[in-house]
Amino acid sequence: MEKEITIWFDKEADFLEVLFEKEKGFFRETENDAIMEKVNMNGEIIGFSILKVSQMNPKLPLSIRLGNPV
């Protein structure tokens, strides 16, 4: 299965955004203050964003479960 994913990185804002789908949606909070999930109008996850990417520990992987209520 082939799928196009869009990845945006704003160096000045230190912000990374990954989109699985190109459709309208909105961001909502997750259990991690630096990570927001983007959902479409049906509540389906269509991407996520990470704030302060450069401040993350490069030796540890980032792991979070998307789609959980906060």
C-alpha cells in the first residue's frame, strides 16, 4: 500500500508537523504537553505535531499513544 505523508519542520519555531491525510481538521491535546494530535471532523487521527523538537533527548525514542482521551 502506497501512502503519501507530509512532514513540515519550522526551524525557527522548533516545530514538527506530520500529516497522514490532507484534509481539514484541528489539533487536540495529548498526555504529552509537547505533542498535539490532529484529527478530522470525524475525530480520526490525520497527523500530529511536536513542539520544541530540538529539546528532546536524542538518546531516547519518543513514544506516545495517539487517540487516547487526555
